[in-house]
Amino acid sequence: MPLVAHQVSSRTHFGLILGVLLPFVLGPAPASESGSDLSALEQDATGWIDLLAGAGPELKGWTRGPIPPTGPLDAASQWKLDPKTKTLLCEGTGGHDWVRWDRELGDLIFHVEWRFTPVEGKKGYNSGIYVRNSADAAIWHQAQTGDAKGGYLFGDTLVQGATKRVNFSKDVKDGRVKPAGEWNTYEITCEGKEIRLWVNGGQTLSWKECEVPKGYVGLEAERFRIEFRNVKVKPL
């Protein structure tokens, strides 16, 4: 074989070997870099439970509670479900409360789409999406929403058996949250001790030390008008 041809063949052979071995050396690329920018629901629509299907205006299968657990709960609910559009509206006219789906779960993916109703001059839009909460929300883990802010996890969790506040806002460089008036998509994946937050096409955070193995999913009201749709859970 001519020398030049032999060199080209050797380089090609080396390149093929490197292409096979490199992913094992470096590990998988982050979702935002690997081209997997679709939500888990978009990737596989099987196995999901629609939490608003059949709930009706009275939100059957859900329970409303105050935040904090010892706080007041308004007699009139600020939560309303439109059965036709399957959109859950929090009018933001009441106090600080939450609604939880009445089934305790362990490992799961929680898919929620949400948007705030913009109000001219309004600031500080605030709400949250919960996973692995206790029934009274004394223990809670929240994915923070906001007006082009949020995309991180925080909460009151258990650390070696004691309640402790954790906040990962400083660990997120790009929360990926859109401004008030635009729809956002959150997916929270709980697997073992890991909780991952996916926002609008990419993962923003992975927390690998959650000691609470199961709990309730829910949605928070904090005096801002916000809509929720495609509220679905996939047990893992």
C-alpha cells in the first residue's frame, strides 16, 4: 500500500475508534447540548395521568390548604377549572394557599404549563409548583415561577431527620423562564434522592440529596393571577 494511502487509512481508523470511545470518556452531554430539547411528555405521551381530567369546577380529587399550615384559609376558593379548556385558573384574589392532588407518589415526572396574567406596573410575580410535599405542606419542595425569573428549586425539607430550608437559586445561571403573559413549561423529575428541574427546553438544576422519598404534587397561589394547563404526572 502506498505510504500516503496507509496514513489516511490509519487516521480514518483512529477517528472511528475515537468517535466510539469519546462518549464513554466524557459521559452524556447535558440535555440542552445533546439535542434533547423536548419535554418528557413530548418525547413519550404514554403512561401519563391527566390530573385535571374529570376534576370538574369543584376540583374533585384535589385538596386546598393554607400556607403555612397554621395560616388562615379563605372560605371562598380562588381556584377555578374550566372543564372545556382544562385550564386551571388561580384568580390571585385570596390568600396564600395551595392545591394538592390527593395521591401520594414516589418517583415521578410532574409536567405543568403555566403563565401569569400581566398587569401594567406589576412586579414580583410569584407562585410555585410542588413535589414531594407533606399533606399539610410543612415539608415542601418548590420549583419557583416568576416574571422571567425562577427556574430553581427551594423548600423546607428533611436533612438527617430535621427540617431545614434549602435554596438553589444561586446554582442556576439561566432559569429559562419567560415574561408574564407567555406560557412556560416545567417538568420536575423525582428519582430516588435526585430531583431535576427542566424548563422550556433544557434542564436548569439537579439536586441529588433529597431525603424525602415521596409526597404530594401541587400548585401554589400567592396573590397573583396565574393559569395552569396540561397538569400531568407520570409515575416512574
